[in-house]
Amino acid sequence: MTNKIDKQTKEIKVKKILGFSEKLVLNVLLASWATILLGVVYAFIFRSETVWVSILDVVKYLAPSTVAFFIWKAKNENMVKIKDNPQFNLQDFIQQTWNEFVQEGDRLDDNNNYY
């Protein structure tokens, strides 16, 4: 983010600058929505029933993989910051992560919420 100070009004204006990965995710998701919209229009204009399979593939594969890429990238950027912390202990981090996985699994088992 960059801060701009307007000298006339003495206000701080914050302008969000998107990085490359944010632009990539945004463009892929916009392309997904455009594909869905064009598929729906095509299906109604040409009375095609097979176009729904292509629309479902876009929703099922493209958008979730893009979001997963963005989450993976953010996690890796944060790992660098965590490892640079002088109080970081890798064994404690691994144990804490494992405990969170086990607790989540136990919670799903207790509520009968299976995938």
C-alpha cells in the first residue's frame, strides 16, 4: 500500500496497489465468470444442453485452483517471515500444526461432519 498526503486537505489517502499474484487471481476469476456468462448466453441462444458440462468444469477446476494457488503463495511468503523470527522453533511449529489437524479431525468426528 502506498500513502499519499493531499496538501490542500491534509488528508491521508490510501491507495491499494495490487501485486502480480492478486492481479493473476482476479483476472482468472473474472475470466471464469465471463466463461460462465457466455456459456449461459450460448445455451439460451442456440438451445444447447451440452454447454452446461463446460460451465461446470470451469467452476469445478479453474476457480478453486486459482484460489488455492493464491493461498499457497501467501502461506509461503509468511513462512519466510516466521522463520526469520529469532523466537521461531521449527519443532514447536510442526507439533502445533499437527495438533490443529488432530483437533479439527476430532471436531469433525464429534459432529458427524464427514467430507
